[in-house]
Amino acid sequence: MTKFIAYFRVSTERQGKSGLGLAAQRRKISEFIAGAGTLIAEFCDVQSGKDDSRVELQRAIQLAKRENAKIVIARLDRFSRRVSFIASILEQGIGLVCAEMPNATDFQLHIFAALAQEERRLISERTKAALAEAKRRGKILGLNGRSLAAKNRKAADEFASQLRANVNRRSTGTLYRHPKGALTQFWCSSDYSAPINLA
């Protein structure tokens, strides 16, 4: 029976934590494995598909070589959208199976990778053109980020003001040296709180 190593990739921490992108990949691979062989390990990277230096993928490749196993992926675009990257994996003699199209040959994987690479280029081109057009029309880009930054700055300023008020109200503190040498300040006021370590 064929041995398989599952490899998953999500682009962001949020996708990784939500499990949504991961769950879909896992389901597709599980359905494929059920009738094709045995799953011996799983590896997952949380990073962009543009980044080829993936630690977990390298571990999966090493294990595949040791165990004479194939790497199974849910979809080709979850693996990479670069022909050269997919070609480099196949050139290492690693069997690569895409659960979405399990009968695809290495030649077909190259063709689909080329299509995925071109789609990535077109998406980037369309996005840049749309942003340039929005800017030309006077749309302020990044407005949401600026709004959030201003809101966070205001909250931080208010918190700092509250801290300053508490310190000023308790300005009749007494300093003494702790037995272990750390300076500690005790406040001599009616609303005594825990000592503050100053060292």
C-alpha cells in the first residue's frame, strides 16, 4: 500500500487559527487517502505561497525520502503558484499527488502550475490597476488602517492619563530597600494597592 505524507499550507495566522482553510484541505486529503493508501504524517506551514523557504515542507520532503512516501496536497495553489518551485520538488524524485486531481501526471502538474502562476500575475496586475484608478479618483487608500491607528492611539493616551493621575494622587509614597535589594515603593494613601517594584 502507498504511503502518503499530507502537506497543508495557509497564508495567514488567522487562517491557521480559524481552521477554515485548513479544514477544507484536510477533508479533501482524507477523502483521497481513504481509497489510495496510508497517511503516515502531516505537516503544515503558515506562510505565503510566494515564500519557498518553508520549514515544514522541508521536513515533509526529508521524511518522504526516508520512507519512500509521496507528498499529498489538497490543491496545487495551496502548494505553490510557481512552476519553478513545483519543478524543483519533482526533480528531487519526490512523488507529488494533488488530491483534487489525483491522476495528474508530472507533465500535467507543470501545466497547471504554469496556469496558477499566470493567474497570480493577473490578480496582482488587476489589483494594482484598481488601486491606481481609485487613487486617481481621489480615494484615500488605507483609510481603515489610519482610523484604527487613531483609535488605538486615543485609547493609549487615555490609559496613560489615568496612570499619571493615579501616580500623582499617590505621590506621598515611601521608598525602602527590600531584603533582596530591590527598591519597592509603598503608597501611604487610603486606596492602597500592591507595592510597585522599581528595580
